[in-house]
Amino acid sequence: MGIWKIFTLIVSLGLVEIQSLVVEECSNIKSNLNENILTSLTKSVVPELEGKKKGEAGKIAIVGGSIEYTGAPYFAAISALKVGSDLVFVITTETAAPVIKSYSPDLIVIPHSSKNIRSLLFSKDVVVLGPGLGRAAEGLDLAYDIINICRELRKPLVIDADGLYALYKNVSILKSYPSPGVILTPNNAEVKRLKEAIPIGNTNWYEYWGDYVTVLEKGEQDQYHSNLGKFDWCLSEGGSGRRAGGQGDILAGSLGTFFNWALKANLCENKQSISLAQSVASYAAAKFTRRCNHKAYRSHGRSMIASDMLNEIHSTFDELFTY
């Protein structure tokens, strides 16, 4: 048997062992996920590089940016790309597009007024809505158009930053959003605002939108909330006291990539797969961002900025997600 065939056999056996582990871990989930199970599942969703064509590891759309905020969509987009998506598209305003283009030739930047948005989103795996969107009427109207189009297309959606402000102003727009669902990524202040907007009822505030809308609440301790409580978790490892702008955008962009991978991994191969994918992707993105923050702060201290975290992506990914 040739060396290449032996290598291929070893890799195949390894993948079988990983898949068996995933199925076993899924069957063992009786109550809340623990760290060991989450660690196994996050590693299992990362796709192999060999034999792939461009686009198969992910085509992510970042919708955001405005005349005031061009850094936020850049940080989200470059993070999605560096974590491992093949193609990342930034859909933004006419005024923000040339500025964002100047930041990196690796991003595809499209003014939303120049194209049919539905056709732009049709082939994308995940849509990340909100980074740098702004709170002007133009941005809010774009947010509502994106949510409605994604609902029709049944697109996985991540909503962050000013996308959450748009949701606050029209909280019912996400009601009964279909599978594969939405992940919201509010900080503590944004959680407070959303709670104020949600009608008082007998359920937890994060259950208002239905089974497929979940929440990654960012803070000193990150918390994941869903209607299916056994997939919820808390995370306090890593991070630092430094809260420079752009960190949430890094999380949102990386979450777009992990969300796509987790959905395609078809964890558990049963009706729990979608809900579990949302939880695992959120955990992967939260742990990844907190580790990047910790490492950048260790090097730069109080002078750390979001750009320093981008430089930690490669080493952090290898530490957390490679076998």
C-alpha cells in the first residue's frame, strides 16, 4: 500500500473517530452542556481543508457600515475571513464602500444601492447584520429589509450592534423566525434595552421570538440563552478588562463563520442539530474572542486595540480548534 493511501486511511479513521465522538457526546447531553462536550463539539465542526473548492468553507455577508462607522464592518468581515470562511462580502452604503475597500483587498465590498439585495444574499451561507450600521433612518430601513429577506430565504442570521438597536425599535420583526434561526449578540446595555421593548409575559425575555432565536449575552461572563435550556452555558475564561472598540465586531464576524460550519456539520444528525449548532457556534466564537483579547492584552496592556486582537487569530485558532 502506498504512503498516500496509508495517510488517507489514517485521516479517514480519524474522521470516523471524531464523528463517533460527536454522536456519543450528543447522546450524553441530558442537562446543560459542560465544557468538555462543548470543546469536543467545537473542534468537530471545523471543516477539513483538503479537497475543498473556493466557497465551500463559507460565503459570509456582513451588512453594516455608514459614513461615521467604517471600522466595525471591516473588523467583522476580516475576522470571518481569517477564522476560515473563503469569501466575505461587505454590503454597505455608497459613502462607506470606498473607505472599507481601502482597508483590505481581501474583502468584497458592495454598495447596497447598486445591487438587488435579495440576489446578493441568496447564495450566502450566513448573514451578519449590524456592525457600524448606524441609527439613521437609512440604516434602520436597511436592517428591516435584510431581516425580512433573510426570513424569506431562511438564512442563518447573526444580529449585532446597531442591528440590535433596529430590533429594539421594532422588536416583533423577529417573531417566529424560521430554522436555522438567528443568534443575537447583545452586551449588557443592549440586553437592558431589549428587555424594555419586549412585552411583559410569563416567559423569559429571550424566549419572546420563538424557538430559533437565541442570545449570546456578552459581558464579564458571557451567557448563552435559548428556549432549549439544556444547550445553555456560561463562560468566564479569558478576556481582560480592556474594552476597546471593535471587539464585539470581531466576535460577530467569527460567529458568522462558526455558525455556518456548525450547521453544515449536522451535529447529532437529528432534530436537535440546529439548536445545538447555534449553541456550539456561539461558544466557539465567544471562547475564541476572549482568548484573542487575553493574548493581545498580555502583549499590549492598556494600549491594546482591536487590531492587536486580529494578530492573535491564527495562534488562537490553532490552540482552541486543532487536534
